[in-house]
Amino acid sequence: MRSGQTMLRAIAGYQDRPAAPTSTDEALITRIAGGDRLAMQVLFARHHVRVYRFVLRLVKNEALAEDLISEVFLEVWRQAGRFEGRSAAGTWLLSIARFKALSELRRRPDRALDEAALSVVDPADDPEAVAVKSDRNEALRRCLHELSAEHREVIDLVYYHEMSIEEVAEIIGIPANTVKTRVFHARRRLADLLAAAGVER
């Protein structure tokens, strides 16, 4: 996959002249469809961190996530002309990222969906607060691990990535009502698991 990174650099090769910061994502994708490398650079700069974090939480491997990010944006370059604007550009990007990550996980069955880093320690916390927070986070990780992959996925998208029900439906490719049902059952199951682990909601 490293060759993908080389190709991505060639496509989005950083240039001295900046693109108009007010360009919408949709406008950038239209320009990308016409072969505009500068638009590709701007879109990459806007979204690569978010997409990387999303992929990393799925594949649990930084090097693999970096390679997959290259694959995602190469796919954007190839498929920009097919983007119809029926969903937000960010949703479209995460849909591509999800497909790439799950395809890779199917090729590597030893890897699984990750409930990953849930918080960052606040340097202002005293040692006791850090210990309590660490214990709570560890308990939450264990409880999330007990959820099904489908339930972990919707919890991740809705609460970590702050996606709407409609956006999650678009990313996963299921009806919005199904997403609502999964979120409801995932929250109820997680609440039960946290209660059993002695973690206050």
C-alpha cells in the first residue's frame, strides 16, 4: 500500500499557491472531478485527520490506517465524477473509508473493530482524579467490547464522530429507522453493562 501514498502525493502534491478557503467540499469535489490537484490538496487537508481517526478506530493499527487513508483519497480522486451530492461530502468520505477498512479487516481476520481511545487525560487533573478517570475509561472500554460489532459501530459514529442518524444510515448503508433501533439497543445494553461493572452513568 505504500505505493498508494506515493500516488497520493503525486495527485495532491502540495503547491505554494493556496486554494480559496471558502470553497465548499462539494465545489472541491467538482473541481477534483475535472482533475484539479489543488482542490484535492484542500479536501485532503480538511478531512484527513477525521478520516484517519475513524479508520484507526476500526483497524487498530496506525501504519495500516495511514495506508488506508491513502487508499481512501485515491478513491476520491478516481470517483469524484460520480459524487452526486445526495449526502454531505464528509459522509461520502467516511462511507469510502468504512468500505476500505472493512475490506481490509476481512483480509485480516485477526483484527477486529476497536472501541479505542475514549478520552485524553486532562493535565489539570490531580493523580487521584487521573486514576479514577483511567479506571472509568478502562471499564467503559471493556463494556464497549462486550457490545456486538454492529452496536459498537453506531455508538462510535453517533457519539464519537457526532454523526446524525441520517448520516450514519448513509455511511453504513441501512435505513435510518434501523440505525435508531441499533442505537437504542446499544445504549440500553451499554447501560446494563456499565451498571454491572459499577460505573455510574
